[in-house]
Amino acid sequence: MKEYNICVIPAYPLENVQLLKDRILIPYACYRQFGRSMTIVTQKIEEYPYLTCLAGAQLYALPCTDELPHMEAAVQYVTDHHQEIDLLFLFGARLEYAELAAQYKALRPDGIIYLKLDINSGWANALPLDHKPYADFLDACDIISCEARRLQHLISRKWRRTIEYVPNGLYYPLYPSIAQTTYADKENLILTVGRLGSVQKNSHVLLYAYALSYLHFSEPWDLVMIGSVTPEFQEIYDAFCQEFPPIAPHVRLTGPITDKALLHSYYRRAKIFALTSQMEGGSPNVYAEAAGFGCTVLTTDIDSAQDMTDGERLGKIAQNPDDIQGYAQTLSALCADQAYLERNFTAMRDYIRHHFDYDHIAKRLGLMFEAIAAEKGSI
């Protein structure tokens, strides 16, 4: 297989936490299998300790100024380094990429552009497909993928082009404790991870659905909510604790956890992973993490819900993200069915390993890149 010099350019400055998410891990899995080099190109806005987890990957800090913002500097980088870029990864269906993609294709017509959409159905319906610069940008991309089957069908029909299904998954070398996890490690623990209080995460629904479910528990269950907390949600949580003093000790906000071993210990202990999102950009990275540790997933009907639960074989879908009582009923039923949770532990882990392993996904992408390179005559 051909070896590629891989370049990843985000549409906006990269944060450290994003180094271990799909936008970097998919190209990194490709690099480990068939890459000669991998360069992450971004304006440096903070330190990047997670880079140590990505052996061999290099980070190039763009020389940005007030006169030379991130994307303009990125276009200049492509102009200067196009010969060193065989495979260009772009993330997000963003018009900001239009000039960069055009410049790369003009200088490297034999090069390959892969666009990972990170999109939901609402966003897909709002994109300016009739705007020529945007249409030209999409035409410049050799492979376009989205993160949910539902989206793949929608966008393929709407855009009248081939859209690949590439879910957000797991890069297993970063999760050594998955292999050691057994169902005996599990506790009566409900877990969620995300930006608590953000509009899309709908965190208050989980908090109050847990309170309703608490009345029906035949044995104790705890709720742990991991992630940054908006001031508005902190107020909701404080009021909740005053309103339900017997329940409050069983609910914990940890704040953000950057220690991966500590974060993984929560996944390892949790039996249920709960999502109450109004929407997601494709599929949430935290889903694959939780499922890899054998958590049963309860999710609202986001675009990837059917993929996440394998058509509700491996989890449950709450149809209305604002229906606290309905979510509580499903949560209560899950907590009461310990036999299902135990069976699901192995079935979910097998499902993730077969369909969401980034190494498997990278092999499939590698075959696509080989076919495109052959068409271009570059191999």
C-alpha cells in the first residue's frame, strides 16, 4: 500500500482536548497504518499535552497575527508545503475551507482531500449548496463522510453525491483498561459526559428524569455527570439539591476530567450511559468510549441513535428529548433489568469492536484512498 504524507487542518484553532477526538484520531489511525508522516496544522492557543499520546504525529504552529488569521495562515501553509501533503484531512462542512481546498487542488491535482462532515440533519438542510464557492469546495473533496446512517441517506439524496458512513469510534491503544474490564467491575451507576448545561446537551432532562426514576429504584443507583458546567446549569443543580435533599447525595457533578485514566475508571464502573441531547454533530465521541467499556446506552433520538443502539438491540432510544417523564420511565425500566444490562455488556463491546474500531475504519479508508490515487495516476 502507498505511504502518504498526511496533513490535518482544522477550520479553527485546535484545543488540546480535540487531539483525542475523531478529527485527529481518524487521520492518526490512518497514519499508523499507511502514513509516512502526519502533521497537525493549527494556530497554537494553548499547550498540547495530549500530543504525547500520538507517537510520531507532529504539530505545526501557524504564525498567526491580527493581520494573518488562522485560515489565511493555513492557506499560506498549503501553498508553501503542498508537495509534502499527499492526503489532506478537513473537518466540518465549513465555507472557510473553500480557498484552502481550491489552492491545494490547484497545486496538487494528484493529492487527496478527505472531508469529515461532523454534521447533523438540521445543519445539512441549512448548507448553501447553491452558493458556487461552497459547491466548488464540495466538488474539490475526493471523499466526504458523515457519522450516521440516517444522515448518509439524507445527504446522499439531497446533495446527489456519494457520502461515506464513517462513525466516530475508538482508537483502542488509548484505552488499555478496556481489555481488563469485566461486568464484575460494574456498579449501579448512571453516567453522562459532556458540556453540562449547553443547549444541545439538555442536561436538566437527565437530572430531573433521574429524580423521577429514583422513586422506583428497588436498589440504590447513583448519577455521575462529568464535564464543564455552565453557570445556568449550576443554578439548576443547586436548586435541585435543595428541592430533593434525599436524592442530592446520589448525584455528583465532577467538573471536566482531563486525566484519562480517571475518566476511564468511571466508564469502567458505569452500567448505563445516558444522553439527553437535542442534537449532536454526527455521533458523540463519548458514546463509543462508554460502549467500549460495556455500558448500555440510553439516548434521545439524535441522528446516530439507531447506529448507537443497533436498532435498539443494544440500548434504548427516548423519542422526545424534552419529555422528562418518558425518559424517566425508560431509565427506570433499564435500571430494573439487571439481566439485560449484564447480557448487553458483552454484546455492546463486541458491536463496538466490529463496527467502531478506528483501525478497522482506517483499513477501509486506505482502500478508498488507493482507488482514488490509482484514478489520479499517482500510484
